[in-house]
Amino acid sequence: MLDLNNSRVRASRPVALASTVTNLEEGVAMVAILENGKEVVVPSTGVGSTENFVGVSCFEVQDTRYAPFYQEITVPASSPYTVTLKRAPRNLPTDVGVMQLDGTAFAYSASAPTASQWTGSGNVLTFNSADAGKKLRVTGTYEPTAVEIQAIYGQSYPNSHPEQVVGVIGVWYETEYLLTTCFDPKSNWWGTSAGPVYLGANGRFTLTNTGTLLRHVTIYSAPNAQNGFLGLRMNV
């Protein structure tokens, strides 16, 4: 999803959508491929260094599947070493990132966590006693209401997908500000030298350099307590 209230687009264009794309999110990194000899677009895969990035998808949202959240927490000094988040993550652990303020990542554990690990259920995260007192940042996505989608992020109420009926979507390819939920929550976007940005799996932006390097995409705002979106500048 995009935060339309706070994004500023300079240039966009309509593009044909690949016939294989049946469910598309807004704010996704799109790449061009050939289908029957004609250019169409699909979400990036993050595999290899030759994907042809063309911009970020923008269209009428279909539903209120998710919005971003960001929260700074402190592991309790004594047992139980649990923290209750303000939002219940939509998809544990896939779309949740936990790390120290210095960028040290915490790994997910399906059972009892050891040092520098976490586990979770609902909106409750559990840590090991070795991490007592540590300050952490948590990023992820939650399921907002339709009212939140409209009032906070400037989106209209969910509707059908006319662009997928006709096989065309819009892409933003030059922006002054772009705020998107489509980023890797396990990347350290808060580092003093954060970047460069790469294409990741499922149309996500990432700092992991297994995909195509985006030379003309820069970070201007990491997720924070005021705005959980990732802020990018882009000139494709």
C-alpha cells in the first residue's frame, strides 16, 4: 500500500499487466518482461541482477489487507520476558522484523527463544532472559479498518480492480517522495549508511544484495513511530 497523503509523484504511466498476475498489491516494485513479444510488468522476484525495474504499482486498493506498524520496545528486566505490541502483526513471523537499535537483528524461533531470538503469538512477543533490558524496534504489518485506510493514508474505500479487468495498471517511476509498505522488515533501514536499495522477492524493496541494484532509488525516511512506511526517492 502507498501513503498517498504524504507521497509526491512527478511522473507516472499506464503499463500492461502480465496475464500471470492475478492478485496485485499497491506500492509493489514492478519489473518489465516480454509476453507474446510485448512488454508487460510483474512484481520483482529479487533473483539475479538483471531485472528491469520500471516503477511502483499504483491503483485502486482492493481491500484493507494490511498497513505498516513500527514500535520501539524494551525487553522487561525480569520474568516474564514478554512485550505486548499495540498492533497484532498480520503474518507472524514472515512480515515482522525485530532488531536492536544498533542494527543487530533478532531471529525468529518457533519455540523457546535463546539469546537474540524471539517468538510470538497474536500481539505478544517473547524473549530470552539474556536479552533483558535491551531496547528493540519492531516493524511489520497489521490489518487496518477501511476508515483507517481512508482517513490516515488517503486511500478511497476498497473497491473492485478495474485495472486488472482491462489488464493495465499505473506505475510511478519518478517521485519526490514515495511511502510504501512493500519493503523487507528484516533489513536495517535505520543505519547511518543504509543503502543501496535492491529489488527483493514479491515486489519488495530490500537491502539484501541478491537482487538487482536500484541505482536511482534512495532512502529518505526509515519506518518510525509517526509513519511506519518506508520513504524512497525514485527516478527510473
